[in-house]
Amino acid sequence: MSIKQLYSYFFYILYGIWFKIDKSFGATGPFPTKMKALICMFGIEVWLVFSIALYFGYFFNIHPHIVFFSFFGLAPFIILLVMKWFIFEKDDRWENYVKEFNRWSPKKNRAGAWIVIIVILFIVFNFIYSLHLNPPPGGLKW
């Protein structure tokens, strides 16, 4: 599998989760299912970017003050959003990914879903641990 296929499968699993939630609750709102999956992907990727930055600061003892609304503060997020647009939104490519992965066997899809869930949990716990290692100035406020 290529990196692009893995990334689109990550979308497919989140899309499937949101599709089942929307179907069970009869949700019809301003956000379509694909948008909810993309927002979840973006959130998980933001946690990954922040945890990498926190680990970088912890291990190299470099704590640059980067203003969020500057080029260096927004560049990773703009890159993620542009990448999502090219991979999923342009020409509604996300529909092709959903059709492609729907053709997989249930056993293969189940194994892939578990891998995606484990990766998501790893990123979430990794972000929490990186906050523990390198808390923001003034400490964590829970």
C-alpha cells in the first residue's frame, strides 16, 4: 500500500464511523459526513503536529516563541488543508476512495479498521504524554 492509499483508508474509516452515527441518529445537518470525517482527520493531524513540536522542544531544549497567526505558525495547517483538498475534495475523489474500499473483503476492512483505531489512539496518547513532558508555561490547566 502506498502512503496515499493509507491516508485515504484513514479517511474511509472515519467516514464509515460518521456515516453509521449519522444513519443511526437520522442526522441531517449543515455538515455532510465527508466534512465530519475530514474535520476529525484534521484534528488528529493537528495533535500530531503539536506533539512533534513539543517533543522537539523537550529533546533539543529549544523553545522558540512562534506567534500562531504568523507564517511559521500557520504553515503546517495550511499545508494540511491544501493536501486534503487535493487528495479528497478536488473532483470529489473521496467518493472513489469509498467505492474502492467498500469492495474489500469484510475481514480485510476489519483488520484495517483496527489498525486505524490503534494509530488514532497512539496519536492521542502521544499528544497527552508530550504535554506531560513539556507543559506550557504556567502549567496545564485542567
